[in-house]
Amino acid sequence: MLGISFFSVVSFLLVWELACRNGVVDPIFLPAPSQVLERAVRMFTEGTLLWHALASTRRVMVGFLVATMAAIPLGILMGTSQRTRAAFDPILSFLRPLPSMSWIPLSLLWFGITETQKYSIVFMGTFAPALLYVIDATRSIDPLLIRAARNLGANRWQVMREVIMPGSLPQIISGFKVILGLSWTCVISAELVAAKEGLGFLIMNGKEFFQTDTVVLGMVMISLTVLLTDIVSRVIEKRILKWQA
């Protein structure tokens, strides 16, 4: 299977390269892979490529972690308490449809072109979906398990710690992996509009100077960075949920 995947990628890149070299595709609109690689080597040597990637990664992780730390306790409360759910559900229904791009004008007014503004865009774009994942995971716990724990003398806190949290954690982590990918969409949106560094800035800067190889390189770096963070998150998931085995 690995050989088939490798062959398909090599074939795709080869067809792309030949199409550009033979004039089928204008390099102004879509550069050849060799041009993108050349640009990548040049920027990596200068140190700017890694700098842009780390800037975007930092913004994603800060905004994502703040959103998840706020969503987990509130989501568990909303999933286990009807009163809490009734109090916050209208607010959640209002925030959920709003895309991250809609928060950019207000965030610029509130924070200016700062790192806090980028963090806020990631937070606002991921908090509502993360909260929904936690609520659904909490409510999916079998009520029989909760009743059994209470019949054995467990109080509310013990039910939360011994039944609800372990039972909902796998689904919460699976949902948060999806949210992590959404965080990248949010941060790139923010960097395309107002940033001085980052992969979104790199793409927009390449577009302004008609450097399509830089644009494609930025897109490739986003995919590679997301892939790397996904691998790291899987390792962390295995450590946290090692009891599942």
C-alpha cells in the first residue's frame, strides 16, 4: 500500500512538471514543482520559511489551547446540567454560524494588528465547534453507567471524574483533532488580511508580487505543518488513552 501511495505522488508530480516544462501550463499561473522546490530551498537557507511556519503554528496552538480550555469545563456543565444548557444555549446558537472571517474587523478595532488579534480569531473560530463536541460527547454517556455509579454511593463529583470524563474523553479528543484543522483555516484567514509574518502572509505577499511559486510553497507548508501537528496529536492521544488498549 505504501508503494502505491508513493508511486501515485511521484506520478502526479512528474505529470505536473512535464506539463509546465512543455508549455501546457503557464508557470505564471502554476509553477513547476522544481520551481517551488527551488524557492523552498532558498527561503529555508535564509531562515524565513521556518520563521513563517513557526509564527503560524504558535498562533494556532495558543488560540486552540485557550478555546479548548474554555470549552471543556463549560461543555461538560452544559452536557450534564439542563439549567446550564438553557442559559448558554442561545448564546452558542448565535456564535456557532459566525465564520472566523466575520470577527476580523472587530478584532482589528479591539486589538489592532497584534498577536492577540490573531489568537482571538483562532479562538472565536474554534470555541463554538469545540464546545459542541464536548457537549455531544458528555451527553453520549450511557445513563445506566451514571445510575450504577450513584447506586454504588458515588457523589456528583465522583460520577463526573470516574464515569463522565473517562467515557467522553475519546470522543472529545477525536473532535478536537478536527478542530485543530479548523484552527489553521482561522489563522490563515487572519494572516491574509493583517499580518507581517506567517504562512498566510507568505501566500498574500507572493500574490502581490506575482510570485506563484511562493504562493504554492505557502500552501504546501500549510499542508505539511498540519500533517506534522496531526502526527504529534496522535502520539499524545495514544498516551492519554493508553487504557483503551
